[in-house]
Amino acid sequence: MAEPSQRLPQNVPGLWYVDSNCIDCDLCRETAPSVFRRDEENGSSYVFHQPETEEEIRQALEALTGCPVEAIGNDNPVASPVETPASATSTPA
């Protein structure tokens, strides 16, 4: 599990981050290229864009679960800034 206290300073502010355990394997950048980039100087990935759309969130989650060293974190994994079509049309009972 990623450690919030080890967040890399290159991450943009927000819920998603990469910590110092990153081994620069490229998996996250291939899986979610709109969210992760490579820091050439330090040889690691970082979050350069917080996921906003359902597709970006899905890709970021896929990268998180696939990370071989668990270096990807999400401070609030149950919160989603994207309203799904079902939740947009449902009414409380």
C-alpha cells in the first residue's frame, strides 16, 4: 500500500499520488497515460493530472491495482468525482 507520508513532491495536489517506492516500471504510464508521467531526473512516475472522467478513474484504478510495488495511492478510494449515469437519474426511495 502506498504511503501518504512518502508522496513524491512532483505529484499534483489531489487524492491520487505516487510514493517513493516507485521502481519506474512504466506500467502506470502505459495504463493511464493521461494521469501519470515519468520524472526523467529521478527515474520515477508521478501524477501530473488528477483523474476526472470515468475513463481516467478506471485507468488509474487499473494502474493502482497492477503496480508491482504498490507505489500508487488514493487518499479516498471510495469517493468518485464523476457522477455515473445511474446515480444521476436515481431518486431516493
